[in-house]
Amino acid sequence: MKLPASRTALLVALSCILAPTAVAGPEAAPAEVQTNLNYVWTILAAALVFFMQAGFALLETGFTRAKNAVNIIMKNVMDASAGALVFFSVGFAIMFGPSLGGFIGTEGFFLMGIEGQSETWTYAFFFFQAVFAATAATIVSGAVAERIQFSGYLVFSILITGLIYPVFGAWAWGGLFNGGGWLESLGFIDFAGSTVVHSVGGWAALAGALVLGPRTGKYDADGTPRSIPGHSLPLAALGVFILWLGWFGFNAGSTTAGTTDIALIALNTFVAAGAGAAAAMATTWIRGGTPDATMTLNGVLGGLVGITAGCANLLPGAAILTGAVAGVIVVFATDALERIIDDPVGAVAVHGVCGAWGTLAAGLFATSGFSLSQVGVQLIGIAAAFAWTFPVSYAVFSLADAALGLRIEDDLEDRGLDLHEHDVHAYPEFLPGAVEGPVDGNGSDTSKRPVVTVRSVESTA
């Protein structure tokens, strides 16, 4: 069939326009597309990690008493906001700037003067690393909950994001950007931060809990620990599920590249968390006769923390084993630590101890095969994290306590930090004598209606 002349001319014109694209496209497009995908994946993953702040806030709020809920929220908000500003100002440069002897970065303060990287990639990489720094700070929040002055906590939050975390990060991760650390040069494996983020946060939490001492009523006269239940397991469970979701960004996002590598990492992250939950539940069921909900939730987190170091270099079977062992560790470490410190959310066991286990497991079960020298390097990294983080954090908390008085007084602790520190109640309608208000939904005056007394949540928490 013969086409009309006008249609033939149109087809010829389109072929002339598209022909160069068809020739150049397959050769020129892939590199640019991959670069753009790397940006999109890194920023999306960073957003998922940022969302973990909501998970931590809900978890810590649920595991503590209602009278301290607002204080928990405020600490988590400031970990993310003030922490981002401090990491922007000094932390990023210390961690990723050109390294001085493999120990500390020296350039890139306020993201200025960084050479060898494009400006746009610096922005993307900073965003991803800043939310990691906020995570390390937030781990401390739960362990010192319900008895620390808000101002003193802010001081430590600023120092961990600006100095304590970045220094160890420079040792282990500095070469990811523009530097190179001494621990990294040994071949230390910690892909997404079982030690760099979680153990650092856990050991700092241990120092804070020791300096502050226990909450009033936590121990009997003979030193036997007493249970102080949190006020909302549903809130805590929602927090855990949010953290589980965010962890896919935490681990798979650490590729900072949209490649097929993220498939194994996401799978390992998922199954390790499930194994941690199952193992923790089974352990409490066998020991106590009932499956403990709190420990099961922390088992999820223990599994996630445990797989974070080796998520990219373990096969799924090894990831399940790593998560399961972490779930058991959570139970026994929590019980052992409770005799020494008062940690309302189990942060030291989950992040400190399981972080150390996960870092060791990355060397034990690596797909490259067992290597005694690699295990030795992993142990050096674990020890270095404790040797740096714990004494420095203990000194900072002790100095802050001497200067500011970190621990609130017993009567103020009894009233709750929400009222003492923020002059507000998280659940005002559940206070004794609470009323709906002087005006109802229709604008009618309710001031003369009988007062409705509701049982206080705080009295049962």
C-alpha cells in the first residue's frame, strides 16, 4: 500500500530526529542513568533512616512511663535537628575529611574546602551520614530515660554527634569519602555500622547509665532489680516495626548505589530480624513459661543490629544464624546488665552487645571464607570502639554532672520529666479530675457540668 506523500514526509522527518538518539543513546545513557539512580537511592535510603527517629521515639516512649513521654519525644527531636547541625559544622569533616594519620579528618568543616568530590554528591553523602549520626545519639536517649536533666542530655547529644561518633567513624569508614582510617586499612568489616553506629551508641549509653544511677525504686534494699513497666507496648511495637522498615535503608542504603547488591542485603536484613525475634521469644518461653513481648520486640532489634555489619558479605543462612544468636544474647545480656545498670529500654544489650556480636559474626561467617586474621581484625575493631567510646563518654557525662547536675531530684522524678522539664502532660485527659474543657463541640458552655474523673495512666505505669 502506498502512503500519502505528507505521511511519508513526516516519517522521514521523525527518523532523522530519532536516528542520532538511537545511535548515541545506548552508549551514552547508561552511565548517566546509573549516576542518577545512585543519587535517588541514597537519598531515599537516607529518608528511611531518618524515619527511624520516629521508631526510636515510639519505642522509648512505650517502654517508659507516661509521665516522661514528652521528654522522650523532645530528646529524639533534638538528636535529629541539633545533631544534624553539629554534624554539618564539624562532625562530617572529622569523620570524612582528609585524614591525619588515619585518626581524624582535618578539612570539610561546614562542607567547605572538600576536594576530589562533586558538590552534589557531597550533599547526598552528607545527608545519608548525618541521619546515621543522629541514630548513634538516639541510642543513648533510651538508656538514660526518666531521670536526666534535658539540658545535660543536649550537651552529650551534641558531643556524640560532633566528636565521639565521628572520630571512631573516621577510623573505620573514613575512606568511603575523602580520607582513610587506620582500622579500615586493616580490613575491618562493618558494612553498615554494627560497631561504628550501634556499639558506639551502646557503650555511650552504658557510660550515661552508670553516671546517672538507677531510677528511684528500681532496686530493692538488697540490690534485687524491680520491674518498672512502660506505659504502652502497642506504641513500642509500632516503633519496632518502623525501625525494621527504616533498617532496609540503613543497611541496603549503605551501598550508596542503586545496584543489584541491595537484593542480598535487604534479604539478610529481613531474615536476621525475624530470627532474632523468634529466638528471643523462644528463650523467654523456655525460661519463664510464657513468650515475653518486650524481649521479643528487642529480639527484632538485636537481630537487626547483629546483621548490620555483615549484611553485604553473608549468605542468608549465616544471616539467620547471626540474628538468632543476637536474639538469645538480648535476653541474657539484658538480665545480666540489669544487675549493674538501670536501662529502661535495653539499649546497651541491644546495641552495644549485639553490635559487638554482629561485628564478630561478619568475620566468622564471611562468604570469602573463615580467616583467623580477619576475626582478629574484627576483635580489634570491637575493642577499639569500647576503648574510645566508653571512657570519653563517661568523662563527658561526669563533667556535665559536676557542672550542670545531670540527675534530677527524687521528688521531681516522681512528678515526671514532662511536667518538670517541659511544663506539659502527654496525656492531660487521663489526669485525675480532668475535664473535656469549658466549651463542647457545639460551642455550649460546659463549665457547670460535673467533673469527670479518669484514672491516671501514670498511676498504673
